[in-house]
Amino acid sequence: MTGGSESAVSRETGGAEDDFSPVPFDGFSTVDTPIGAAAHRATQVLHPSDANALPKPRERRVFTIANQKGGVGKTTTAVNIASALAVQGLSVLVVDLDPQGNASTALGVPHYSGVPSSYEILLGEINAAEAVQQSPHNERLFCIPATIDLAGAEIELVSMVARENRLRNALTKEALGDREFDYVIIDCPPSLGLLTVNALVAAKEVLIPIQCEYYALEGVGQLLRNIELVQSHLNPELHVSTVLLTMYDGRTKLADQVAAEVRAHFGSAVLRSVIPRSVKVSEAPGYGMTVLDYDPGSRGAMSYLDAGRELAARGVHENQGNG
């Protein structure tokens, strides 16, 4: 049973050349080999152009990236998917809702105490537009940072009116001023508290990163139950649109077994692109960068670039189907 999944995952991780048609590349006739495809995508990262820009969605897509299990690549996925979309021509806002501020660090934006942040937005002290910062690595990539002040927000929100809707109300087009974002990506803390509930109420789509290791689905059941509760009472449009397999190690049978189990459980919501276990992906945040900025030619960068393209393409197809 796992044989077909093994070959599918290995093929995707090797370069996902099956997903995209060959493209002319400099002196070569086509990029119809894995090395040629990787070189082409690296060139796209280093020298973005309108020719390889992704199609804009009809309306802004808001994703919450959630998984209360720590260490699954949640923040890593948030910043690298955002970077992949921005590199390919889309305007992206990352909202950091994790008091640790790791997404803010990876995007290279200041997030010390006192900087306008998601904390002040949730409390209604400032408009979202006042907290938006541009990432120094890409003119189309923006961030609302998280500071350590956010650690107390769970308690402060408890007594507030419409406490679950604070973020949704803060991210309206009016609150963001004249800034037009194609994608808003919300990075949650590894818990199912009020911050995560605010993120789920503010979004239409949930992206769940799941690592290809033991206990991969541990805790996901509780997350899905919480999503159903939010659907029922606060946000009927919310749905799990995307599942991304992370930390894939093609040398182990376990990774293929987990991938097969996740695909059997979530079906077509699982992206074909898979994120391999990568030292470069782990090193990048230490330099205040995403992996696409730190090492655009690495397998990790290429995989996130492919995942971004697949995610954007799915959105276009869904829009066409609904139109």
C-alpha cells in the first residue's frame, strides 16, 4: 500500500519536475532534468521577474498556520511560504502571533518591547497599518511583529468584549489602510488558547504543517475539533485547505509511512510538494533570513518555492471553480 506513496513523495522531493512544464533557460533548450529545474528555480529566486510571477487571487487569501504540537516547522513554514509567494510576485503580510517572535526574527524586522506589534493591535491601541513593517529582504514581504508583551495577551483578552474577533476586526482592509495584500499568513503559538482562536476566526483557510516523524498526527485531532468549534460558532467559512509535510527524510521508511498515513487522512488537502529535513532551513533564522534568502539554491528553498507555487495555483483553480 505504501509503495505508490513512497514513489510519489520521493519524486516530489527530488524536484517536483512532474508538476511543471519545461521552461526555456538561458543556454539550455529546456529545464527537463532535476538539476536544470533546480537551477531555473534558483534563478527565479535570485532574479525575480514579471515573467515568472504567480497569478494574483481574486480576493485576499488569509491563512492561519496552526499546530499546537511544537517543533513541526510551523513558523518555518509560515515565513518560507510567505517568502516564496513574495519572490514570485505576490504581496504578502505575515502576522506574528507567537510571543517568541521567531517569525519576526526570520523576516528581519525589529520586535523588541515597545515596537508597534500584534499585541497593541489585539488590545485596540493602534491600527494594523501602524504596525506593518517591510522585510529588508523583499519589497513585497511585510510583517506585523510579535513582542514579548504578547505573552500576557491571553489573560488580558479574557475580559474583553468580542475577545475572539479582535484580530479579524483588526485586519480589515480599512484597518490596513492603502496597503493591498494578496496573502495574509498568521503564525500561531504552539497552543490552542485565545491567540490561536483569534487567528482561526480571522482566516478562511488553515494550513497544517505535519512532520514526517513518529506521533505526527498526535494532537492534530484536538486541533481539528477546535477548528470545527470555530466553524460552528464563530467563522463558518473556516476550513483546512492545505496540509504540508515537513522534515521529510527520504532515507527512512518511516517518512514514507507517515506521508502515506497523512495523505490517507487528509486526501487532496495535502500538497504534493514535500519539505525535506534541511540544515539550511534550520540555520536561516539565526541570520534573520528565510531559507530563500539565506541559500536560494538549497533543496529546502526549492521545496518551499514549489509549495508556494502549488498553493497559489490551487487558489486560482478554486476561484475559477467558484466563479
